Amino acid sequence: MNDFAKEAILPNLSQNIKRIREIADNSSDLLVNEFLLSGVPAALLCCEGMLSTSTITELILEPIVKIQLSNPTADQLLNHIQQHQLFSIDRAEAKNYRELFRFLNSGFAVLLLDGAKKALVFGVQGYDKRSVSTPSSENNILGAKDGFVEVVRTNMSLLRRRIKSPFLKLELLCYGDKSQTDICLCYLYDRVPKSLIRQIKHQLDSMKLETILSTGYIRPFLETSRPSLFDTISTTQRPDVLCAKLLEGRVGILIDGTPFALVIPKLFNESFQSMDDYCYKPYYATLIRWLKYAAFLIALLLPALYVAVALHHPELLNRTLLLILAESEETAPLSLTTEAIGILLVYEIIREAGLRLPQAVGGAVSIVAGLIVGDAAVSSGLISTPMLTVTAIAVIAGFVIPDLNPPVSVLRLLFVLAGGLGGLFGISLLGAAVLFHICAAENHGFPLTTPLAPFHKKGMRDVLYRADFPEMQSGNFTVEEYHE
């Protein structure tokens, strides 16, 4: 932090205001209103655009001018306001400039008095914010339609509405030397292991970041496993999903300025679960769950298996399939491995272009891609029809599990390369390496593959199948049970 961080507030009002203006470099949005409070020079500071004009007028401006004491001192006025005036529910004190500017830039009104060595701050926030709306990244049919927004206190209220237990602890912390970003730790203190909370706080305290603008800034500090292709910390935009994780003894982290929450630790099987699974009948939810497992394997292995069988094990194909394959690849100028990798890379380019382009233009990407890749490339003979079909099926299967899209995109290319070089044997070797890699991943001592490895029978009720709630009401598998 800069040198002014630990400077105590000056008792002289004029010097105090001068120092505040120097630190802010006369910023245009700093509003300083000087007046006499019961005969004592005072100033009310606020940040333009960060507060509600009607709120500050009704709660502070009108009551404060009515305070009349006989020959008061600054300390007497402060004590009178603290003991006899309400002004705001959210009140605090600032004793140095770091605290003062943090409150000021968070939408608080700051009251300074001549002769006082501290300032009173009142919460009158009223800045513009996005209203609570349907989550854009986790759609559902029967679940709730509200999602997190960018304001951390609004997100805290969404959790409190769902879990009204006093055991739910929402702990606000501040990190980032420049941004002074509010970070909220959320957990049920009767279920989460105390050692897990201590480790998370220690890792957050070790950060030396100037600013925190998204979850990606702090995630590397919270990952305790060796570098892994698969995330050991999950994200969610849904309050109901985060509440379900908190009930299992997890820790949630809300960051002011981002509508996504971090969940520690993450389990691999959660990538195949959704809130709708718990709204359907168990038999249908189990069917959907296994379809997701199958889609994961198809998205990961289908292009590689096609390349491996066509190049190294054609005897596994029946006569009709072999003739179709031979006819389609006869005129193709590239090898099967090169062809598969090229199509997958083109798909990644098209997907990235559709994501980054403005929404009004994004639709044109799919039209151009369909015409060029789907029609012109096949008609010209650059790409064979079976290869394009296999790749399209694998890509569509990957849409079923969007949470695993980054590792699947990378591993799919590696499996194609392994299948082209070593056939099924190469795929088996790489598959074993990936399986060992997943089993070795952990976060704060909790394996990513729990409850499969290590095996916990109670946890399998929501992995191999989705048990009905009467069966699960005896108690869910929690991270605290594993910790014990």
C-alpha cells in the first residue's frame, strides 16, 4: 500500500481535508461539504455516483442539522451521534486514511469533525447495479431462476434467504492493495473442518495482489494440488447450488465485482450433476446422469478411436464400414491424424470467434462455418465425410458437460495424436496417464475423485445413481466425514 495507508486522521479539519484532497489528487468525484455542526466545524465527504441522494438526505442531512448541543467538543458530538442518533444501520469508524478511503469508495458517507482523531462512516450506498436475473451459464428447467450479480452484499442476501440458520457464517475480508476488493467467505461453521478455514485464510493472506477483478485472480493461490488439467476449485453462478455445497461442508468464496462464486473443494463427479437432477424422478435423473458420463467419453475418445481403428486396426470394422471409409479417404489429401487435428482446431477457432464477437454478429459465424466447413470443405475433398461426422458428434457430446470443456478440448487433441501414432495401445497408455492424473489431484487434502477413490459407500448414492430423498435424508456425505 502507499505511504498514506497507515497515516492517522489529523485532528485539524482544514489540514485533514487538504491531506485527503492531496491523496485523491483532487479527483472530480470526491465531494466535500463543509458546515457547522452545533457550532463545531465539520465536513461530510462522499463519492459521487456511489450513494443514494434520497437516502443520504433522509437519514443524514436532515437529522444532522437538527443536532444542537451547548458548547460541545468534537468528541462530545461524536459520542452523541453514536449513542443518540441512528443515521444508518451500517455504521463504522475510520481511524486512518486507508480505512477512510475504503469506506468512501464503497459508497459510505464520511463525517469529519474539527478536533476529532477519527471519522464516522454511514452506509448510504446507492450505485447502479445489475438486477438479479437468470444465470447465463447454468441453465435449468425446474430450478430457481435467480443468479449471482456483481455486488457481493446482494449475493450474501441470496444465500441468507435460502439458509436462515445462524450457523451460516458470512465473513467479509478485504484484499488487493489498490482495489480493496471485498471477499466473502461463506460456510456453515458447524460442518466445515476448522483446519480448512485456517488454510484458506492463510492462502488468501499470502496474496500480494494490487487488484482483484475476477475469480481467476485468486484461484491459483487456493489450489494446493500440483498443476492439473482439471480444476480442483469449482465455480457457480447459482445461489441454490452454492447452498447445497455449503450444506455438505464446503467453503464458498464471493468476490465483489464478479457474479461467480468459488467452491472449495471440488469433486470430479459434480461436473455431471445439475440442479434439475434433484427435481426429476430418480430413475430419469439416473438416466440423464449416465448419458452425461457417456457424452464425456464420446467427446474425449471418439475421434481418437476412429483414427486408431482406421489406421492401425481396420480388422475391427465390418466390410461395409471398411468400404465406406476406404472410399471417403481415397481422395483426401491429408492423413487421418492431420485431418482430425485440423478439424478440431478449426472448431475451436469457430467457437472462440462466436464467443468473442458482438452478439449481433455472432450468428454469422455459425452460418459461415456451416457453409465453409460443412459443405465446401467436404465437396472439395479436403475433408472426408466420416471424419467430419465423427468430429461433429464428439463436439456435440462435449456441449453436455460444459464444465469440463477446457480439459476435454486439450485432451481430445492429445488422444487423437496418441491414436494416430500408437493405435489403441497409445490411447490406452494416455488414458491410464489421465486416470492417474485425475486420481492424484486434490485440494486441501480432499481428493478430486472422492467418493470413488477413496471409496465411500454413502457418497455413491449421488454418483452411480441418484437416490430418492427419503433414502438420502439419513445424511449426505460431507467433506467433514472424509476429514475425520
